[in-house]
Amino acid sequence: MGKGRVEAFTDGVAAIIITIMVLDLKVPEGEDFYALLPQWPIFLCYVLSFINVGIYWNNLHNMFHTVQRVDGGVLWANLHLLFWLSLMPVTTAFMGENHFARVPVAVYGLDLALCAAAYAILVTALHRLHGQDSAFARALGSDFKGRASLAAYIAAIPLAFVNQWISVAIYVLVALVWLVPDTRFARVIEK
């Protein structure tokens, strides 16, 4: 089957997730800069989650651009990823409202790890459908970044109970690694 509907659905879900997260930001009470101070954890969590959702949206766009079709397995794998991404507003608010406390930071990391695992499942489903010689497989390569990100998230979960700031630093570092434009898919598409 064609890939157009899954792309449109994924775009819509990503837009809704970001909209829900921004609606969780509250207007500060007061008219000076001090009124902003209580909001800084919530805002920083929003920025991190916005970037993470944007990274997934960007990567999904690039991946689906290199494939010709999808099947039921790909549809379910994509829906699985979107499920974990849809929890991002809740885990973001939990971490922000609790000022980066240990348990909320660990729960946020669990959500990130489940998103990364679901992404790996989607990659596997697309790889299975299109084969080793496909443009998708050539663009994906070894997917070291994807596997390393999942490992980092898994490590960050228990580290949150040692020092939550180590975990937050890992989440930021992984986001920064993915924020650098990934040219793997663009190079294959241009050929």
C-alpha cells in the first residue's frame, strides 16, 4: 500500500503532541522578569521535548521519503512509536512541574527509551519490507546513532536515582547529537 496516509497521520499526531505540550505552559503571574523564574523548569522541559518530537518527526519524514510502500507491520510499528511519543506531554509536565526530581526524570527517560525502542522496531519493519539493497537500507547504514541513543536512555534511567542531573545531561546530549542534520537519507535521495 502507499505511504501517503501514514505520512499524513504521523505529521498530524506530531503537531497535536507539540500543541498539547505548549498548552501546558502557563502565563506567569506578574509583570517583571522575576515572574518568569518559577516557570523555568517547565519551559526547559518543553524545549527539550519539542526538540525530541521534532527530531522524530524529521527522521520519520526522511525515512518515509526513501521508501515506496508500507504494510501492516510498518503501520503498527509507526503507531507504536506514535503511542510513546504521545506520552511526551505527560512525562514532560511531570518532570517540569516537579523541578527535575529524580522519579520524574527517570519516568521521562523511560518514555525516551520506549520511543527509541519503538523507532528501532519501525526501522526493522521498514528494512524487512524493502530489503538490504533498498535506498532505505543504504541510507540507514548501521544506525549506530539510533542504537547508541537507546543505550544512553536506558543507562540514564537508573542514573536518575543517583543524580538526576546526569540523566538530564544525557537527554540533552542525545538531543544535541540528533539535532545535527542527518544527511544519510538526503544523500541517498539525491542519487
